[in-house]
Amino acid sequence: MLPTPERQTIATHWGLYRPKMVDGTIARLDPFELDKDPVPLAEGLVEAHSAPSRILRPAVRQSFLQAREAGRRGAGDGAGRGYESFVELPWDEALDLAAAELDYVRRTFGNKGIYGGSYGWSSAGRFHHAQSQVHRFLNSIGGYTRSVQNYSFAAADMILPHVIGSRKGLIDGHTSWERVVSHAKIVVMFGGAPLRNAQVGSGGVASHIVREAMELSVANGVRVVSVSPIRDDTAGDNVEWLPIRPGTDTAMLLAMMQVLIAEGRADLDFLSRYTVGYDKLAAYVTGAVDGLPKTPEWAADICGVPGETIRGLALAMAGTRSFLMMSWSLQRADFGEQPYWASVALAAMLGQIGLPGGGFGFGYACANGIGNAIPDVKWPSLPQGTNAVSDYIPVARIADALLHPGERYDFNGESRVYPDLKLIYWAGGNPFHHHQDLNRLRRAWQKPETVIINDSWWNPLARHADIVFPATTTLERNDIACSARDLFIAASHASLVPAGEARDDHAIFAGLADRLGARDAFTGGRDIESWLRHMYSNARQMAAGIGHELPEFERFWSQGVALLPPPPTAEQTDLLGAFRDDPEKHALDTPSGKIELYSETVAGFGYDDCPGHPAWLAPREWLGAPLAARYPLHLLSNQPKRRLHSQYDVAAHSRSGKVHDREVMRMHPDDAAARGLADGNVVKVFNDRGACLAAVETSDDLLPGVIQLATGAWYDPLPAADGDPQPLEIHGNPNVLTADIGTSRLAQGPSAQSCLVQVERFDAPLPPVQAFTPPPFVSRLRDTKA
Ligand SMILES: Nc1nc2c(c(=O)[nH]1)N[C@H]1C(S)=C(S)[C@@H](COP(=O)(O)OP(=O)(O)OC[C@H]3O[C@@H](n4cnc5c(=O)[nH]c(N)nc54)[C@H](O)[C@@H]3O)O[C@H]1N2
Ligand SMILES: Nc1nc2c(c(=O)[nH]1)N[C@H]1C(S)=C(S)[C@@H](COP(=O)(O)OP(=O)(O)OC[C@H]3O[C@@H](n4cnc5c(=O)[nH]c(N)nc54)[C@H](O)[C@@H]3O)O[C@H]1N2
Ligand SMILES: [Mo]
């Protein structure tokens, strides 16, 4: 039996909370007492627990059920996905049906016909982490086709190993915030450092650190320059805003290199000792190879930052301790590999990599915890078992795979073939949130024979499924939370009774595993309590390994939170500091052992969309593209302030940010005036891929020509009874507009930020938003003729 907690705790991706219980329900969620900067995202949690759109019982799409009950399956089964009514079924029947579908596919096509990538953030607890559960389950029944990479930083993830031999400085190994703002005199942030985004951290957050870091930069007199299309990406008295056209950072970075070379300020000692390929890159930058010197004036025409400003910034960075911070957003774009490679190259020319608070790093405000000073520890997670299927797809190529099975595609030097996916199982992610070009995804999504999902709400993913299982939420189950970038391990105590007939993902998968002869392989012979005790004992061992004793389980569970001490400032290291100290002993894992400004490997792939050194490649869509004549506005679909992706969009905190129930789209007053628009007007945002409605908010915090519509409004297309391939989306989901094209043949990452649109006033009567109303339910029809 788990002990009754003295101090109840709930762990979310945006913080730890102490629930105040009154009469068996949560009256209030107070932030964890040691959080220096708690955030309001938990406000929706309790409300969403019993929202009308909670999934209460297992449900099956009507025509899918009719077909299966009539013993039919085949092409066209998926045509009604997204628009049909559902039939609620008793648990046993729904589990039988799902198990039969899984069994049919594995017997007929092999386990490779099951797509179980199931990308998504799930919830914070490590045991009930839905992705780990679904992977463990699918492995226990013979495996599945998986996905690699993520939507966050796929391009970076693929290019950085070619350049610095690892992903250090992307997800871990960062020079700490503390060291940056204590040592650097100038910090240049491409894409800024939005506090908005640093609200969250995957796995949870004990204390939010970015506001304090920015305050310390003011106190220390650090010059902070934010190079970004949006001013309020970065807050602070010391922030200089350099507005830049989206997608053009590489041009500016190349021009900064050109200045260093032309002015004799490139650090040739550093370059010769620690890098290879400088000569080839320099020949491109100076124009020796193509007759086009990448001067600040050349770059100014592209990026809109004045040439003198670019020159001044390059020289300022060369003259003092400087740090280059790149947000992940820059690489979720056409040729997103380039700005990242270029930033490493610029940092190398500045010669400060590995010095205290000098050099470069990525994503410092993209999640709380990046740049947190933490010891090198590995917190426990649920073991996922072994996957007997070796095939995979790059995660953002899902629609390509569904539409083009058997076709070849390039990926990081390999020529691969898209698998033939027959069944999709998704738990803990929302592709109708995260994927680009949702009209295309909807077409692709009709192809598989079966779609099974677990979720807690009737969100767009659930509506597009055949079999829907109701999953419990964080509030309804006991769990353990910890984050790879933080110093805490926390209990997450079950505080509310599950809504309706909701079950834990673990119980859902145990029920399926049972039917497929894999119960023991899936459960490992443990119940939930013994899993929690087991995972915690792994954490204790890990902590003991770095000389720290965590409390024994009973005390931990009772207190709710245990912390590791941060490493003393004196023991903190800088990214590539060891390499700088001894480049032979700490050689990088690149072919040369050094930083590769030119990569023979990448050049050898022969990709015109990712050549052998960083280069300016004009994106398909940007303000300088021919298409801008028709679609003159650059859409940035950045992260939402009031929620995590699509999560809890149903609750008041997120909904209070909407106007006329629509998501707010910000635009410059000049762009609004040119279209006769005023604050609060509802507009249609459109391009050749689709159209959505949104409410206008004017702001001179945006560069003219740029509009901003955050992600996460639940996809709400008008019913396409007439088969309209591009139904109007009425809620404000930008992914009906974004392009579903890989960043390059190297990384095949998502490129959502390269997106041109037009905006016009929407004068027709406003269709009511349906996204938060569950789909219609019908009772089961036994008559299945037709
Ligand atoms: N245009 C555009 N698109 C983008 C981005 C962008 O910048 N622009 N950003 C991209 C990025 S970086 C990311 S990471 C993705 C995020 O995309 P996702 O991670 O897919 O988005 P979420 O809304 O967090 O989806 C999580 C889903 O899991 C469900 N869930 C939560 N907990 C549980 C649980 O315990 N069990 C089960 N079964 N389900 C659970 C939630 O209800 C929700 O439906 O979006 C990407 N999409
Ligand atoms: N509140 C909240 N926080 C989140 C999330 C969330 O859903 N909600 N999602 C989390 C996740 S999964 C991720 S991966 C991170 C993502 O973190 P980021 O990648 O940093 O997220 P964005 O908000 O897309 O982009 C930040 C800013 O970059 C700027 N920008 C966009 N394109 C360009 C460009 O071409 N050049 C320059 N210089 N600037 C550009 C935009 O002004 C934008 O506001 O955020 C995390 N934080
Ligand atoms: Mo992400």
C-alpha cells in the first residue's frame, strides 16, 4: 500500500503544484513552494477534468463498427474519419475489437504494418508517460514501425553531429545561464528568449529559471541583442531589438563572418587548432568561389537588418566576451540546418567557444531547464523493451509515408523506402495539432485500415480515430515525475476519481496485451505501486552515484518532492570547454575530430538543399520569394502563451485569450490598415493549402509583413459534406496553412515557419466553434446491410 501523503503534489510539464483539497475535490492548486517564478498554466487542470469534452467511455466510429460487424474491411474504410458519429461500447467489447485489429495486421502484414511512433508530449509523470506505455506495449506484441527525431529540433539534431560530433548544446551540455550572464559582455539571441516558452519543461519543472537569468543579465550590465521578427520575444531593460525577416538569419550570420574576415578579426589560431574547412567556407563568404561577397549590404537586402548594424554587431562580438544563442524556431524552417551550422561557424571565427560564458548554445528559452546547472544524472524512465521491427520514418514525414508507401526518399545520406502502414496507434500526442498542412494530413489519414487512440478529451485526434479509449489524466493516478534538465524527483498523487470509465493507459494496454498473449511481457509482473517503488529505487541509486542520498520511498512519497543539490558554480563547465583545453584528448566525434566548417561527409551526400558548408539558400516561402506577390505576409506559428501545444485548450485559461472564440492573430498596424482591419475583426488567413479564421490584434511589436498566430487551437474544420479538400478551419489553427515539406534531404525535419499567407476581412456570419463539443453519439445499429 502506498502511504497517505502528508503534502500532496501534482506534477505537470509546467510546474509542481500542491492541491488544496476540499470535500474530496481540488479547490486550488498552489505552486510548489520553491518555484522562483511559477506560471499560470495549471489553471485549466481541474476544470478540464470534468469538461463536457472529456472522453467518458470507449467509443468506435460508426461506419467502422458497422463494417467490422459485417465482417468487412478494405479500401475506403477511412473515408469518414473526422466527421462521423461514434458508438460507445463496453470496455471488454472495445478491447476485443482493438485486439482483433492489431492481431489481424500483425498476422497479415507483419508488425511493420503497425505505426506506433505516437509522437507527442503526453503528461509529465514517467510511469504513465503514454508514449513509453504504447511503445512498451507494441514491443510486447512483436514490435512496430517507429519514428525518429521530433518536431522541435529535427534539423539541428541531424546537422550538429556532422559539425560538432554530438548534440551538445542542443538538449544538454549547455554552458549554464548563470555562466553566460556572469561572464559574457554581449549575448546575441536569434529568435529571442521568450519567457512564454520557458514556462514548460518536458517531464516537469521544480523552479522556473529564465526570468531570474534575464534579471541577472541586467544586473551584470550584459548587452542583450534580440534578433527576431517579434519584439516581445525577449523581455528586459537591457534588450535591444533588431527586427529581422523570418528565414533569413543565415544571410545575416554569413555577413557577420564576412566582416570578421575582411577586418582581420577572425580568430585564425582558434580556427586552425579547433576546426577544419575554414578555407572553403571563407572562399564562399568572401565571394572567391562565386563572385558574390556576403557583405552586410548583401545581407541587408535579404534580411532587412541595416548593413551598418550587422557590421557593428559583428565587431562588437569580436571585441569582447560574446555568446550566441539560437532559438529552435530558426531551424523549423526550409533549410533549417543552415542557420545552425552558420552560428557554429560564426562562433568559431569569434574564437570564444569553450571560454567561460563564450561561444554558442541553442534553445535557452525553448524550455525551462535548458542551461540549468545540473549534475550529469540519468533519472529513471519506464523501460520500453526491444522493438523487433527495425524500420522507421523521420517523424515529420508521416503524411508522405501514408500517401506514398514503397516510394524512396533521402535521409542523411541514406536512400530509404516508405513503409506500408496499415494500422496507427497513437497515445500521448496530437498529430492534428502538431503536423503541418492538415488538409493534406487528413487525406493521408484516410489510408490506413485502422486508427486506434487513447486520449482524455474529444480533441481533433480522437475525432479522426476509429477506436477511442478514454485515458485518465495526471490528476487521477499516482506517478513519479522527473526531468532530464532539472534537480527534482516528485510524486504526483492521485487526487480525483477518474472521469466516467476512464482507465490508465497502462490498464488499457494491459487489457490489450492480455488478449494478445503478452500480459506478462507488458506488465513485467509488476503492479503500478511496485513499478513506482522500482523506478524510485533506481533514482536513489543514481543519486547515490553522485554522492547524494535521496530519502527512502515512504518519506519521499509522503513529502511529494525530493531535490538534488545544484553543482557549485566553480564546478560548472562550458560547452566544448574540455575540447578547448585538450583537443586531442577530448577530440570531437566528427571525422576530423574537430569542428567541421566544411564537411566532406555532408558534401558527399550531394544534396543541393544542404551543401558541404553553411550557405544562404533562399527558402521556398519568405518575404523575398516570388510567391510573396500573391501571399505578402509571413506567418509565424509560434508556441502559445496560454497552453502547452493543444493541451487544455478546452479550459478557461486558454479560452480567455481568444476573441469571438477564435485564436488571436497579431499583425503590424500598417498591415492591418492596408486591409481595412481593426482590433477584434475576424479575418480569413489563407494560402493555396488552406484557410482559417482568426481575430486581429494589432501590435507594433511585429516587423511589418509578419503575422503571428500561435499553434494549439483545436482544429475545427467546417463539415466537408461536399468533400471539399480544403474546408475552412474556423477556430484559428495555423497548421492548415503551413507546408508539409522536409527541411532538406539531410534532416527531413518539419518546416512550419516558412509560410506565406494573405489576410482578408471575414464578413460572413461567424460559424460557431464546435471543437469543444464532443462528436455525436448514436446507439449501436445491428442492421449492417448496405
Ligand atoms: N505550425 C507549427 N506546428 C508545430 C510547431 C510550431 O512551432 N509551429 N511546433 C511543433 C513542436 S516543437 C511540437 S513538440 C509539437 C507538439 O505536438 P504534440 O506533443 O503532439 O502536442 P500536444 O498538444 O502536447 O499533444 C499531447 C496529446 O496527448 C494527450 N495526453 C496528455 N496526457 C496523456 C496521457 O496521459 N495519456 C494519453 N493517452 N494522452 C495524453 C493530450 O490530451 C494531447 O492530445 O507541435 C509541433 N507543431
Ligand atoms: N507556453 C508554451 N511554451 C512552450 C511550448 C508551448 O506549447 N507552450 N512548446 C514547447 C516546445 S515543444 C518547444 S520545441 C519550444 C519551442 O521553442 P521556440 O522554437 O523558441 O518557439 P517559437 O515560439 O516557435 O519561436 C520563438 C520565436 O522565434 C522567432 N522566430 C521565428 N522564426 C524566426 C526566424 O526565422 N528568425 C528569427 N531570428 N526568429 C524567428 C519568433 O518571433 C518566435 O516568437 O517551446 C516550448 N515552450
Ligand atoms: Mo517541441
